[in-house]
Amino acid sequence: MSSQRTFAAIPHDYANREKAKIYLQSIPYDGTSTWGKGADLAYEAFLEAAENMELYDIETDYEVYKKGIYLLDESPPFKDPSDMFRYTYNATKNLLREQKFLTFLGGEHSISIGLIKAHYEYFENLTVLQIDAHADLRPCYNGTPYNHACAVYDASQNCNLIQVGIRSMDISEKEHMNYDQTYFASDIQRDEKWIVSALKNMTDNVYITVDLDALDPSIMPATGTPEPGGLDWYTITRLLKSTFDSKNVVGFDIVELAPIAGLQSPQYLAAKLYYKMLSYKFYKT
């Protein structure tokens, strides 16, 4: 990948580190996933798809790339989950000092543990909005607390966790789940006011972690564990826009894109979702 590459092939004037309001870092780690592999290959597919997007967002009547999007260097290879956690946590703490809007692309969901910890230590009274098919609330799995199945356990203990789209979990995770702040995929289909409820449960500062398996496999098959019964495009974007409009979203990550050879639509969806989230963040500024 050329060092001169920019997100969505935007002009270099909008991809300057000093001037850009937005940073994007790839963390291509896929060390603890237990079924479908390939999340470490997401970034190249994501960037290629982004280069084929229209950069004007109809919904917000905005061209958010003009705020500036800078591609940080990819994270280095990691020798084990602990090494991955230490890097993501410490590197994110340093990046937060630059006062940019930080965004990240995985990789598997374990990368979010360090990202979230750095953010809840930096921002007071933080809510983590997890959009996901899986609860990811195990304190430890396969011998490490930095497993993808543990992605939001630390968040559940140290900040305000809202879970959306859940439809698969182990019985052991029930004791760690706040059912008043969990919006199961099956309940979302029956409750028209669930977004209002979710927003009421959020604090002012929000970090968003999106596991793409939250989406239905009919539109997002390229993920390690594609669970049936997921969210559609308009459900997830309605939630996201409502959150960005009413809260101070301080950063986000998108994880678990595992490209399928010959199938371009999943990475295009991921790139479009990323750009849509940026549009929601900045279109009023």
C-alpha cells in the first residue's frame, strides 16, 4: 500500500496530519477469533471500496471529507493478545492528546478493549454503545481477558454500557449483562421506541464500537460469525444518527470485516457506514 494513499482517494490537501480533524488507524489483528478468519485483511478491501464511493452524503447534504481524514500507520504485528492490548491502549492514549476525532478499523473485536479503556480514562462519565450480534461479556476466554469474546467486559465494569443487536451469548454472560440497557435484536423488531430508550440510558459522552456481525448476513456475510436475524441498514443508521445528533460521540471503531473473495458488497457497506458515521459527526459544524 503506497504511503501516498488517501482515504477514498481524497485530495492530499484534505489528508494532511496537521490539518485533518479525523484520524483513521487500521489494527489488522485476528489472533483470537475462533471460527471465520480474515479480519486482518479488512483494511485493503475497505480502502479499495472507499475509493469507489460518492463523497457527497445525500442525507446530511454534506461532504465530510473536507474536514480532513488522515490515515495513520497500521499497527505493528503482535506476538500475543496481551501485546495487542498494550499497544492499542498506549497508542490510543497518546493519540487522544492530539485532540483529533479518532476512528479505527479492525481486525477482530478484541482490539476494542484497549481503545475503550483509553477513551473512558480520558473522557469523564463515558457511555460505550456496542452494536453487535454477540454479548462479548466473558471476563476471560481461552486463557486471556483480551479475547474477542471479552470485547466489552472491561467496559461493563468501568463505564456505562449500552448493547444493541444482541442475539447470541453464553449463559455465563448473563450475570454481567444489564438487561435494562440491552436491546436484543428480536425486541428491536417489536418496539418502535427502543432508540428513545437507548438514548435516555446514555451519558453525554459516547464511544461507539460496531461489530459488523450486528448486521444481518443477507447484507453482511463477510464476518467471522454471521448470526441470522440481524439489523438492516436503515435500523443501524437511524440509531447512529440519533446518537450523533443528541450526544457527544468521542470516537468509534468498526471491526470484524472478513472479506470474501469475489464479493465486494460487504467492504463497500463497511466503507459507506464509516463515511456515514463521519457525516453524522460533522455535518452540523
